[in-house]
Amino acid sequence: MSMKELLETADVFADPMLLVSVDGTIEATNPPFAEQFGLTAEKLAGKRLETLAALSASAIEEYLQACARSDKALGGALLFRRRAAAIPYRARGVAYPPQAAPSASHVLLCLQAMREAGAQTAPHPVTHLDAHPQHWQEIEDSLRRQSRILEVTLASIGDAVIITDASARVSFMNSVAEALTGWSLEEARHRPLATIFRIVNERTRQTVEDPVAKVIESGHVVGLANHTVLLSRSGSEIPIDDSAAPIRVPEGELFGVILVFRDVTEQKRAEHARAWLASVVDSSFDAIVSKSLDGTITSWNPAAERLFGYSAAEIVGKPIMTIVPPDLAEEEMQVLERLRRGERVEQLETVRLTKSGRRIDVSLTISPIMDEGGEIVGASKIARDVSRQKKSERLLRDAERRKDEFLATLGHELRNPLAPIRNATEVLCRIEHAHPESQVACEILRRQVRVMAHLVDDLLDVSRISSGQLRLRQEAIELPQLLLNTVESLRHAFEAKGQLIGLSLAGETLTVVGDRTRLIQIFSNLLNNANKYTQEGGHIDVELARDRGDAVVRIRDDGMGIPAAMLDDIFELFAQVPRSRIGSDSGLGIGLTLAKRITEMHQGSIEAHSVGEGRGSEFVVRLPLAKLTEATADTPVGADPAPGGLRILIADDNKDSAMSLAMLLTSMGHEARVVYDGEAAVTAADEFQPSLVFLDLSMPKLNGYEAARRIAQQPWARATRLVALTGWGQPSDIDRTQAAGFHQHLVKPVELDVLKELLENAARN
């Protein structure tokens, strides 16, 4: 039961009683006291005691202060006005709660009327508190209950509370203060606060002035200094903050000090984390911007100011569309929608506007921001200026395009003179010569033309692979036969150096799916490499075997080997063993690069091994075997009789190339005509009605594409095969010739075997 409830219970105390604060404000009364003034207890609550008493306010307050300081009941006399009379009362006052003395906040008064004003009879019969000790015991029990309630209240607020007297000695501590200081109330009571509450500056380690002493000195509320650390009794350090305030009696005299403080360790950590994050954001080279889900900018770091030109003061609070180009508004709406779904947007490359209206390329990473409840409330955006990177990429693409154009032009210009050289060589080699040296000269010419053509092809193939333009024309291929044919095509090179070549083919048919021409290119490059780096009279071995699901080709030689320092780089473009060790015939250093890249395009791998210089080398090629459903043997081509009587038209503005090809075809038994521009080709074709037409693509008057279209439109040309014979060999060139109606695309100079196969096919048709 609370004190207010206790007082309001009329049948407990017959004596007038009231609970009053030390400054004289009535908190509660019992009915006997209220009846003396003809008022209710509710109306008396909140009134000042001096408004009812015939004594001065200072006298009343002096008495109340004395009661509040004492741990015993103090007697006294009070005069109360009732109408025109003053009624004296004998009073007994006790500090409330009793445990709070000497700094209790309230006093419980029990009154006994000494006499009624104007009365001649005995005092008014009342039940006196002194006459009933059990009543006083009930009051004390109630006061103890109230004291416990107060202590629980102070403990439950979560902050530490210490109360001192006017001499800065501890009179009360709640449990939170006990836990933080390491002192119990029993141990700390009546000790100086400075002994219990030891504080220093966390940075300087200097003792901080006692806040209670500052309150006693100044009489005002004092806040603790920043960076204050409490040194607990156990030696631990606890960051704290808050304030101390004076406790005064009604006359204004300082009665004590209340100190309230709290552990701010977590707050300090959070502040440090926020400060650290703010420092990171401010020092970042990337623009960091936050926005609400409606697209309003809420933060803007210095890097954003530098990137976009707006200061934070100018842009915060404005829509994000301020820096988004109008043509990208839909993109921004899609980004906001993804953020609302909780998605993160990473490395979005887009365009933004600066304050001056300049468009800049940026890469954005945008993350949703969630509140403590996990609800998405905004977004954080990191923007990086990639304008230079984009410009570099454009320059690289332009350089790559120009390089491809240069290489294509170079290939065209180199192939044009090679074509007549090869044609003329074949014509000369078909003539009977009286001197054996003539045949040797023919073989030299053939070999060197082949080397030149091979170098040009390799150079262009590297460019095509790098740009992703090399295409594979895949078919099922039997590796044993392909290797045999490849070795035979190069046998003259090995014989020229007196090298012995061994060929060990698997005792089974091993079939792969790949581009026949490119696979030949892989093994030709490796065999040429072995021929080049093996001394005269050396040995080269080619071995084919199955290893689970792969076909494995090993090409070994006993030549000069590969230096250990070069093994890791041997497949890099233009990597070569020093020329001084092999002479001048070292090529361009791109053959192994091509072999590796083409092998990888076939889902295979290639490795190089060497046990040391002068001890040879080994190259191992692995290619996945075709599945049974894919493995179909090549259909052998029948050895038809040599074709004869074909009418062939050659149109090329390179007269040497056209004339030499005509001479070669004539020596092979065909009828050939030559013209030097596109219009002449259309006219001659209509007159000659050839079964085979070789057209250069870059001719005057009418290019090869248009000439082919016009010839193909003629009724007599249904069986005529149109062949593009050109120095242009890029994939785009091949696509154009197919679209123009060409049946085949040949790149100058044409190998004799390829030419023979073409003539055979034309003869069959």
C-alpha cells in the first residue's frame, strides 16, 4: 500500500497526518487533517503548507529540513488557520523514506491538536499516534516499502545514480552505479565521492575535476567533459557521460548533489565506426552518393563534388535525375525498382551529366540501405569515372581495327606478287629441262614460295584469332591419315637437312572433330619447328596414341632443346630462341603461338618439354576424341582421270598473276582466257561461256562481286563455277563472296594441290 493510500484510509489513523515535500508542498493528507479545514484531501494536494499555517514559510521549511536530515522523529509545534482562528498542533515529523535521511525528499507529519480555538472544554477527543505504537509501526513499515520502491525505480532506469550530501560524501548508490564503480553502497556510504568516482581524460590520462565538487562550487548543473573515462575499483576503464545537479532545500541552501552517468562504450564504438566510415567516404577517390527510394539525394562526398561539379550544399535534397541524362531516365527507374526488391546493382556502366552538362562514362555499384527493422529505406551508390578507360578501349578497338585493316592490306599486297611467282614456278617446273640444275632451281622456288605464303598466312591467322574472327569448319577427321599426309608434305624439308623422321601411328582409327586445314596447320608448325631447331642428320619422331578420351600426338627431336628460362614463354607471340644459335632462318616466332591457340580452339591442349639445352625437345598435343555418334570417316575421293578441255576465264587486274595462272592452266591441258577488269570479264564470259571463272575482287570498272552477280544471272551460267581468287582473306571478305554468289573463295597464292582439287571438282560438275 502506498503512503497516499495509507493516509486516505480514514479508519487507520485518527490523528491528522500529511505527507509534505521538504520545500513545503503538500503531497497527500488523511481525512482527519482535511476535515480541520472543511476541504477534501484531493483539494489540499499540491497546496503550500504556509498557506494553511499561521507561521512563516521559513520557519516551516526550517522544521521540515531538520526532519528530513534526521533518522529519528522530531517534535515541533505548528499553528494552522481555520477561518479567523489559529489552532496549535503538536507535530512529530519523520524523514520519508526513512532510509533517505539525511537527504530525504519528503517528511511525514503526524499532528495532535493542543486545543480548539475559543473552546473551554477539554481537548478534542482524538486517537493519538503516541497512544498507539502499532500505528507508528505501520507508518514505518510503509516508509520502508516506499524506500524499496524508490530503490527499485532508481535501479531500473538503466543509468548509474549516486547521491551525495553537501560535503560530497556518498549517501546513496543504485545497483548500476555499484556495478560500474565496483563499490557496494555499504562500502561507499559516507566516503568522499572522489574515492568512489575516479575519472580521467581518455587521451591525456589527466585527472578530470570531480563534477560533484564543481556543482558544490558553482551551484549549477554540470555536464561531464568529453572523453571521460571512469576507473573502476577493479582497474577497468569505462567511457561515461552525463551530468550532476544540485539538490536544494526550499530556502535555496544546497542540501546535496545527484550524479547520473552511464556507460557509453557501445556508443563510443558506434561513433568511432561512424567517424571511420565518414573518413573513408570523404577520402575515397570514388564518388559516393546516397539517395532515398524516391530518388532524392541524401548525401554527397567530396569525390562526388569533384566528379560531377556540384557541391553538397547545391545537390543534397535534389532528385538524382539532376545528373541522369534524359535519355537514360528509364534505366534509372529500373535501377530504383531493383533496389526496392532488395537487389544489388554491380558495375553498371552508364553515362551521367556534370554540372556543366558534360556527359561522362561511369561505372556504378548500387546497394540498398536498410533500417534496423530490415526495411529498405534508400540506396548507396559508388560511381567511378571510367571515361579514360572507355576512351582507351575505343582507342584500342580503333587500333585493333586499323591493325586488322593493315594486315589484311599487307596480306593482299604480299599475296598478289606471290601468286604469279608460284604460277610461273609451276609452269617452269612442268617443262622438260636439259640440265639437272633446272629441276633443283624449280624445287628451291617452290619451297621458298611456300615459305613466304606460310609466313603471310600465319601472320594473318594470329590477328584473326586475337580478334575472334578465325572460324573452324568442323568435320570428322581420322588423325592417322592426317598426320601421314602432313609428314609427307614436309618430307622434302627433312631430306634437305638429312634428318630422319619416324612415324608411329596408333593401331586403331582415332577420330577427332575439327577443321582439317587448321589441324594440318598445328602439326605442320610443330614439324617445321622441329626441322628448324634440329641439326643436320638429326632425328624427329611423331607418335600417335590414345589416352582415355584423348588422342595424344607427341613430336620429339634430338635437337638443340629449349632453355629452361624459355619453357614458360615458348608459346608467347614472337618468342624465339636467340637467332645466334640457329642462324638467320628463324621465322617470325608465331608458329608455336598459332599451334597453341588453334589447339585450344579445338578444346585441346599443347605442352612443351625439354630436359635441357642440347638434349632435344618434345611437344605434346591432346585433342578430344570424337564421340561414336560423331565419328564418321571421311569419304575418300575417287581418283578420277585428269580433267581436260575445261574452259576457264581469268579476270585479274594484276597482269602477271593472270597471265602466269593462264600459262599454268594451259600447261595442264585447259583452255584459258584472260581479261583485266570486271566489265571485260562479264563480256568475255558471255562470249566464252566458261565452266570455271577465276575473279579477282578489286578490279577497275567493275569489282569482282558485281561481275560475279552479273555472270550468275546468265542462263548459260547455271553450271559455271565462280571462284574468288584474291589477296583478301578476312572472314568478312569470305562472307561477301558467298553473298555475291561465288562457289569458292581462294587466297593467293594457291597451292598446286588445291588448284588440282578445284579443277577435278569442276570437271565432275
